[in-house]
Amino acid sequence: MKSYGNGKPQQCIENLLRITRGEVPYDRLRGLDPHLIDKPAVIASPQLVSDAKWLLSTYEPRADTKSIDVVALAAQIGKFRIDVDTHIKQ
């Protein structure tokens, strides 16, 4: 995301975490790695956290990421939720 002309940073963070890599034309690196999406949360969690940190630091400069947690909803079938704690820069 750009540092100006966007919606609220919280909404941009939410949108970024819903995109899979390769989905955005002309910016194929934006989004989370699609190979991690269907893996069990126990296996994908460390890689997904580092991928989400990189994604947010690269594409949302208006926010500092404090912590990212992957919560397993149905760990064996790849269902999880990503909880992000951020601080919005003024």
C-alpha cells in the first residue's frame, strides 16, 4: 500500500492478509505464500508469521507490527486465523 491516499491502515492490513501471492497483477510478490495456506497450522505457523511480518513491513509502512499469532481453528485441515497486533504511526 502507498503511504497516502489509502483507507485506514487497519483495513489495509486486513486486505493484505487476505491476498495470496500471485493474485495481484503487476505485483506478484504481494500477499501470503499460497503454499502455506493449506498446510496444517503447526507446520505453517513459523513460516506464515515471518511471511506476514515481511508483507506488512513492505506494503503497509503506516503501521508497526508488534506481534503476529497464528491460531489453529482446525489444525489438521489447514484452517487458521492470523491475529496481528499493530501500532499505527502518527
